[in-house]
Amino acid sequence: MERYAFGIDVGGTTVKMGFFSDRGELLEKWEMPTDTSDHGANIIPDIASAVEEKLAEKQLGKEDVIGVGIGVPGPVDAKGCVRQCVNLGWGTFQLEEAVEKAVGLPCRAGNDANVATLGE
């Protein structure tokens, strides 16, 4: 059974999203504007909605997805805690935990430059 994953790059103006096979093949990519209003409070709910929409479009359930990887423009510690993303309006909070709760899938988070390097 093939499984899938989501890769997310949160930037100050756009959130870029990728839908991947479990072999690392990029199957589809898209983007949406980053809503930084209200100190970025809508960013994670917007991501959760986009994931749900893609799963519905592909007629997949969450059991078909390994998880979500997310890169953000700021420091993220080993426990998935953001230490401030100024251009998103975020202070310190548990990013992995927040994404897992909103999306209903396991999440791993990191600094966008670091995760881009890992992806290469």
C-alpha cells in the first residue's frame, strides 16, 4: 500500500505545499497566501484546511499519510518549539504540537533553510 506525506514551506507571503509519495517523489505542489493577520493565528488552520482538501480530492484518508513536514522562517528547537518568527507574527510556541492537533497527523518542524538543505 502506497503512503503519502505533505511538505510545507511557510513564508511571509506564501505557504508552499507539496504532496509526496512515500518514496519522496513530488506528486503535486501548490501555494496559498500566508495570512499573517492576528499575529499569524490563521496560518495553521489554513494549512489544516489545505491538507483536508487535498485528501478529499485524492479520496485518501489520514491512515494513508505518514505525516507532515513543515519549515518556518525562524528557529525551531529539537522538540518542535518555534522560538519566534517575526515576519509571521509568531512568538514562542509548540509548532509541531499545534500542527498535529490541527491536521490530525504526525508533524516534524524545522527552520526553513535547514529543512531545505535536508531535502536536497
